[in-house]
Amino acid sequence: MITAGLLAQSLIAVENPEGAGMSSSGLKNATAVMETAIGSGEIHAASILVERRGKIVLRRGFGHLSA
């Protein structure tokens, strides 16, 4: 049985997108969409996690949450 902790450990390293068969430019577009939405006030905060073939290729948070 795989536990959440073991799964998290196996996905912790951020890899080169091309090495996982993904495009850096496509991931930059996703980042730009989030930055635009934060900048315009459409959303206050968001996070992106993209995984491919067991490798994290993008992990990033945007904006700020307020209490």
C-alpha cells in the first residue's frame, strides 16, 4: 500500500519539463495566465502543480491569501 507520505516523497523533485516530455513554453503560458488573473484582481491566489510520468515539472504558488 502506498501512503500519502511516500507518494509525496516520490514526487518532491522538480524536473526539467523537456526531460518529462513536456514543453517549457507551454508551462510558461500557464504561469502567465495565473499572473494575469492575479494582476487583474480576478483571483487572489492560486497554485499550480503539474506532474508527468511521476515527475513534478511545475510547482508554483501565486498571489496572497488574506485572513
